[in-house]
Amino acid sequence: MRLKRVYRSLLFLVLFSGTLWGQSVHYQNGKKYWVFFRDKGSGVAVEKGGVPEGLALGLSHRSLVRRAKVREKDKLIDETDLPVASGYIRALEDLGLKPRVISRWLNGISVVIPEEMMIRVQSLPFVRKIKPVSSFILKPLPPGVEKKGLVQPSGSHSLDYGPSYVQNNQIRVPEVHDLGITGRGVLVGMIDTGFDYRDWPVFSHLDVVAEHDFHWDDDNTANEDNDPSYQHRHGTMTLSVLGGFDEGQLVGPAYDASFALAKTEWIDTETRVEEDDWVAGIEWLEALGVDVVSSSLGYNFFDDGFSYAYEDLNGDSCRTTKAADIAASKGVVVVSSAGNERNDAWYYILSPADGDSVIAVGAVNSEGVIAGFSSAGPTYDGRIKPDVVAMGVSDYVFDPSYGDYRTANGTSFACPLVAGVCALVLQAHPELGPMEVREAIRETAHLVGEFPDNLYGWGLVDAYEAIYYHGMSFTNFDWVSLLDEGLERMDVEVLSRTGVESDSVFLFYRTGGMEQFQEVKMSYLDEENSHCFRTYFPSSVDVEDMTFYIEAVDTFGIEHVGPLGAPEVLYGFQDESSDDVLVVFELPKAFQFYQNYPNPFNLETTIGFDLYQESRVTLKIYNMLGREVVTLVDGVLDPGKKRIVWRGVDFQGQLVSSGIYFCEIKMGSMRGVRKMVLVK
């Protein structure tokens, strides 16, 4: 697709409260307020905080596993996870007040309160305080400069990034992709205006595990009948920057990640858009188990009394900031646009970028020079913001309103670039908590050897250095069942900035009631550009019950372990576990029956097939006359990748003659046949 002329884009959300464009906003004869409660109800407290208690509260296994990275296994939940007292809600409903959003984390509800009822609500004994809901409108930026980007050197990287090469190469993403780190196994949550991802090539690969529209309370985040035509535009553009994949056009840093999408914002300036949807969105994403949240939204003030002032940007006042920091305390990496306010009277960053646990992202141009609009720090309490910067001038994006690629300006697009890098760091080191990810991002940025400042923060992100900041990476685990040998094979990519001693990689595992670790050597696969090491286990090993760690030595003689903290911290395969780092094997999404290799063959050939669910499988060899030669498989198999070697023998173990043979597989109603040639 050709690059179209740059448009005047609506790029960032700016907070206004109580009054929009001088006109008072009313909802059902009242204004919207947050009502905060004193407690979660009489006698309600967290007695146990483990996995069963978390599941009973509606948290996902994935969320609890992620929390275990930053919390003790019996303290995975706390009072913020307890539901808001139903009696308090009923008391307000009895007054005719209907809650719109209920927040466990903030222990409050948002609700329309008529002016004549305000004193009555304030006098309720369980009400701690009442604050007006703040809203905002989309703010237009001047058009960017049309730019097709630098030409990617031919053959320099494994992917063709097209015009998106500029924004990716500036932060060294292609070098990380070349290592096979693409966001696989990481769940990214996005909070924005909506997402139109279903019918465009750039999103054809996208794995969306969940989506929710918090405005209409349904599970469709694309435009609906009552949405403004531009409603899902901003969110779709940010999603394309982070997770798009259309070689030769646009490749996002974490295109291989999975996504959960929250539509929380309403762009029609005649309609109130509230922070409470953002809070509800991040609570929902955290419960799903997202690892990273990318939010290109922000809030500042309007001068009507229902606003945030600079004094509120202290990391503890704004509701979205509080919610973002709570999410980080539960193990989520929260990345937020700094804002586009530096050329305006406001000047400073927006909430929730002021959060002390939030990675705030400023914008630079392709030369690394700070954008004139990129909001500055510090926070009111003197902390440096933004944390880091990435390209936010003439970023290459997909625009669903035009059905084409365009360029766009704003910290809105720097933010998903950095969130994508955070996903790459987490694929490389899934054991890291949000503060360790932030440390890797900040301490490898380009100003780290100097003093960070309130324009660039710690500087321009360096994805390649960030993935190695915490040492070697053990990633891209693969598991294959070798059916005829009674063995299970595990491969892992061992990545090091300085290289790995090929005979130094060992895996230590235990299963069931084992007290001592069993040690096995991992062999280097001596192939071109290979980082892969392999080991084998007898099929009697209960893989699902196995925990393990890996040791390796780099070429400087320094020993590394994965996961970090081993053997106290271990890799595991069960997502019900509350104290192991979950190893993700990419289970097949469909039944596949592969051509044997080699073919033709002389001594032996390997037959492969993939199962996406537990199935009864038969695998048989027939000769040219249709007579059965041998049955290789006949039984119920678990899902996964399966391989079996046929050494050209029949039922009696006798070698068969040269010729053409057919391999037939049956799985339920599915059948496949492959032609094989034996040459002696």
C-alpha cells in the first residue's frame, strides 16, 4: 500500500472536568462522582492469600502466577482484591442511585448524584469521601511530516520492516527479533479508544484472547452503531505500532505476543468520558493475567474546579495513577504516554504517567531529538519523568479510517514501542517483576552514563541491551515426543551478548517427590546461527509435574542461571503453580500431518504430526499394493508435537525392499496420507 498524505490526527486524550467547552455536562439530572467507602464491610479481611483464595475471587491462574513473581505465595491477594461491600451498594441503590463502575481496588463506585441528594449521601456512615469524576477530550496535534522512512539494508535482518524500520531500528528491535525474541508467551493489555483489528492484513496474525468495551459493556471493541466514526481509530493505530505484522510495511516490536483489549475512552466531545472506565479496564486486565499494559491516554486539568492541578501529580492523588501503581504492585508492567503538553500552558506530564511504578514514555524524532510537544517532568514531588523516550514523530502506523498506512505524531505512539520492548524483555526473562523490567529499560537507555533529566528521562530505549541487562536469556522452549524411542525432547534457546560455551549448559530437574535435582547435559545444535541446546528425558518423567533450572557459562567464564534466583526460583509447566516461572510451550492450534524427512530416504525417515487436543491416533505404513506393512502408533495421545522414526522395517522387524510406501494417519474423523520413497 502506498503512503498517503499525513492527516491532522487526534493523538492524545486531555483531561477536562465538569465542564466541556464551557457547557455544563449533566447525567440524569446530576453529575458523576466517585463515592469511596471506609472499609470492605464489617469483619471482612483477608485470612489466607494463596491460589485457591485468588481463584475464588475470580482471578485467573495466569494472574496469580504473575503475582507470585512479586509476592509471597501465601500473600498473592490482599484487601484490594476483596469485593466492595454489597450492603453499601444496596444502600445507595435504595436511594435511587445506580452505580456505573464498581472498583475493588479503590473501594468505591462511580455514580450520578443529583445535587439535592449530595448531603444525604455524604452523611452515610460507610462513606469516606466523594470526589467528582474527571473527563477529557481528544486533543488534535499539528500534522506530521510525511516520511517513508529509511531504506532497510538488504538482507540485514530476518524480517522486512518496510517504512516501520525507522521506529524499530532506532531502539534496536530488529536485532532482538533476529534472536527469535518476538513477544511470544507474553500477554499485553491495551487501554484505548477501541480496536478495529479483524479485517486488516496487518492484524491477520493477531492473537486476541479477550476484549471488552467499557462504554457499551459488551465484548466488541470496534466501532458499533452508536459510536463516532473515529472512535476506534486511535486505539487501532497504537495497536498496529506495538503488535502489527505486515512484512514490507509495518512490524511491531511484540508482534508475536497475545493481546487483551480494553475500550475505555469516548472521543465524542459532547459525551462525558470518565476515568472510572480506565480504572475498570486495568482491573479487568490484571485479573486476566496480563504481563504488560500499554496506555496511550492521559489526564491533566481544566479550570472549573473539578480538575487536577500540578500539585496532584505527586504519584498518590489521581485515580488512574493509584490504579496503575496497584497493578504494578500485583506484578503488571504499566507503560503510559507522558503526554503532548510541553508547548502548552500545562507543560508537564499527565496522569497516570506520574505513578512511581509507571514507565512514562516521552517522544523523540528519528534523529533522537526530543519532540517539542513531549511533556516534561518532574512530578510535583520532584521525581524525574519521563522514564524513557522512543520515536513519536512521523511514526508509521495503520489507520483504519483510511484503510492504509500513514505517519502520525505523539507520545501515544512512543508508548506502544516501549511497551513492546518490555514484552521482549519479559520473553527473555519471564521471571522478572515490573520494577526489574523498568530497571532493565532505564539502565540501558542512552543517557544512563550521564544524568537523567526531565525531558529524556534515562534516554532512548535500547531493546538489545535491555534483554541482556539481567544476564543470559533462556527462551523459546520447545517440547517434542519421540514416540518410538520412549523419549521426550526439550530444546531451548540460550542467548548471551558474549556467547555461550557449548559444553557448559546443564539442566537440573525434579518431579513428584524428588528431593534432589537430577542433572542432565544439554547438547549444542551446531547449526548456522543456532542458539539452541537440546536434552532428552525418558517418557516416564511426568513433564507436567517437573520443575527445573538451567546453568550455563558465557565465553568470559561467567556462570548464569535461569530463571534468576534459581534454585529457589524454578521453571515449571503448570499454571496452577504459585511459585514457579511458567514455561510456555506453543501448543499446536490445529491438527497437522507433515511430509516425512528425508524423502527419499535410505536408512530411516522421521514422520511428524501435531495434535491440538487429546486424541486417539493410528499411524500405519502401506505398500504400493495397499497392504499394511507396520503400525507405528495406535493409542490415545496428549496434545503436542509428535515425531516417530521409521527405519524401513515391517511387523516382524524385517527390512522391507526399496519402493514407494504410504503413511496414513487417522485422528477421529480426520485422515492424512503421505507418499514416501525408500531407496537402498
